[in-house]
Amino acid sequence: MEEIKRMQVAAELIEQSGGKAGDIPEAATVASDCSSWGVNAQLKFHQAEGVAWLIRRYVRGVNVILGPNPC
């Protein structure tokens, strides 16, 4: 249940941006703002880049599927 709440908070923050490209956060912003989304961990830069990438796709209306990297 806690994960759903975190996702809702993150989605609300994304929706507040209005889908404007200038409002899409960069990785550094994601890393510093993740605590406001209910994430209690310090994101590494590559993790913050991944979250920022997902947010950009969401705002642009592009669907994505995440899966394991092939070895």
C-alpha cells in the first residue's frame, strides 16, 4: 500500500508540471527531490537518470516497458 501512495505522489508532481518540456526534471533534480516522493533512500546518479528518463517518457505520452538487461 505504501508503494501505491509513493507512486501517486510522484504522478501528481509530474501532472503539476503540465507536460512542459522545460518542467521535466533532470537527474540532479530527481536525486534531490526523491525524498518528497516518499523515497527514503539516496539515489545514485544512474538511478536518478533512470527516474528522470521515465518521467520524460510519461510526460511525452510514450509507453515504456522495463526489463532486465540481457547479459
